[in-house]
Amino acid sequence: MNVVDDPRVRATVEQHPQRVLFASLSGAHLYGFESHDSDVDVRGAHVLPATHFLGLAEPPDTYELMDVIDGLEVDVVTYDLKKFCALLLKKNGNVLEQLVSPLIVATTPEHDELREIAARCVCRHHVHHYRGMTKNRLAAFESDYELKPLLYAFRAALTGIHLLKTGECEPNLGAIADRYGVGFVDELIERKAKGEHVTMLPEEVSRWRPEIDQLLVRLEEAFEQSSLPDAPLTTPEVNDFLVRVRSDT
């Protein structure tokens, strides 16, 4: 069974206390290197009613649920649409990837509309997100020698390079690895499929560190050469979208 159709996953979204604008899979499933024991990361956006903002107190803008259902661990995090849109305009790659994820658990017409708007939010300075994530994941790999953060580092660097070159957000590592000459990661993906916490040998760091360093160089080159705008072009459009959706809730 496809994990997006798993009733255990859908149940966690169906019990959401607010209207869900969309929910999709993120994490290893989206990145293309889940293992048989991976948990399921559900991410998305919900819409708080306008009345929640009329009083003195700011309503909570994040909903979180972690549950284990018949042996499957499901981690749900959704943001109120205002927070989600703000992060999108701040060049946050995570929310962009969640929005374009093809692994959709729940959707609405507004989801499709926001995806179209988000395509015009992509800009050169998304590089900061992908540079930082690559370096952070590389540091995690070098501290514990687990394969997972190494794959996360490769994935972040390649997604960033591809975004800067094409304007397209492609979170799946396997979908773009060959295009950028790193098809060798297929070997790592196969190893990761055996378990969520596969450990590598310390000496393997010296093999993979130069590959990541080279991708970071290529990421900077892609930034310098990118024809993308310096900032999202859609701030008024996003604002109008938020007001309209909130008014209808």
C-alpha cells in the first residue's frame, strides 16, 4: 500500500481540529530514501477562523501531533496559513518543498492556487536555506557516522542547485542525482533502505566529505549565475490570498 493511502496516516489528518488547506508527506519519503522502518512525516497548512484573531491573545499558529498507530509512527506538523505564507516569503525551503510534494494526503482548490503562487516566490536567496542545511547535515554525519544525515546533505545541496538553475523545486534525491553527475548516491540509498539508523565506518567520511564540499562549491556557482530574482515577486498576491481564504473560513 502506498503510504499516502494508508488509513493510519489519513486518520491523523482527519482528526485535525482546524480546516486543513493541504497535508503532504515530507522527510525521507519525499526525499526518496525512506527505509522499511521510517516514520511518516506529515506537513501542511491549516486555516484558523478569523474570529480567533479578534481577542487579545494570539492564537497558536502551529499544530503538532505524534502518534503510533498499529506500529506506524506518524508525526504531523501544520502551520496556520499566515505563518506558512510568511515562511514561504522568507525563502524557507522546507515549506516550499511541502507545498510542491507529490505525496498528497489531503488537498483543496486553495492548495492548487497556493502552489501556483509559490512558483513565483522562488528566488536566488533560497541558497541560504540549502547551504545551511547541507552544512548542518554534513556536520551531523561527521559526528555520528549515520548514513541518514549524509543523504540529507546530498539531497539539500542538489535540490538547491537544481532550484537555482531551473526555478523548479525537486526534493527527491534520486530524481536529480544523475542529472548532476552524482548517480553514485544510488548505492547509499540502497543501504539506507535496510534501516533508518544504518551506521557507516569512520573512514568513509574521507570518501564522502570531498563530494559534499564540491557540491557546496557548485551551489555557490549556481547562486552567482542564477537568473532568478533576488526576492519573491508575490508578496501582495500572497497577502490577498491569505485574506480571501481567511475570510471564507
